[in-house]
Amino acid sequence: MRLRYEINITWSEEDRAFIATVPELPGCAADGETYQEAIQNVEIVMQEWIETARELERPIPEPKYSAIASINQLI
């Protein structure tokens, strides 16, 4: 399954981890020691979010974007 949802990545000093959130899927978030790991982890959570929504017959938002527009890299 190809997921094309916007992913926001921020650094959490408190958690000492990168936090990836998906604004279009409420509650969909994951973390990782690197931003690549955070993205990999949130992609898994996105798939699980969508599978659960289907099982519960809840609406699944359409992605805002048809392709990944940009990736902001933290330096």
C-alpha cells in the first residue's frame, strides 16, 4: 500500500527522539532515534491506523497531496 500523507517530523528534547506525526490521521504518531527511523515507524503506524479504520468502518481521509512535496531536514 502506497501512503501519501503529510508527515511532520520534530525533535523532542524531552524524549530525546524524533517524533513523526500525520496531521490527517488523528492520533497517528511514532518516534525514532533518527528521522529515518521515525519515518519508517510512522509508516507502519499509518498502515495500522488505516486497517483499524476499515475494520471499524470509519472514514479514511484522502491525502491532501498526490505526491510527497518536500521533506524538511533538521540540521
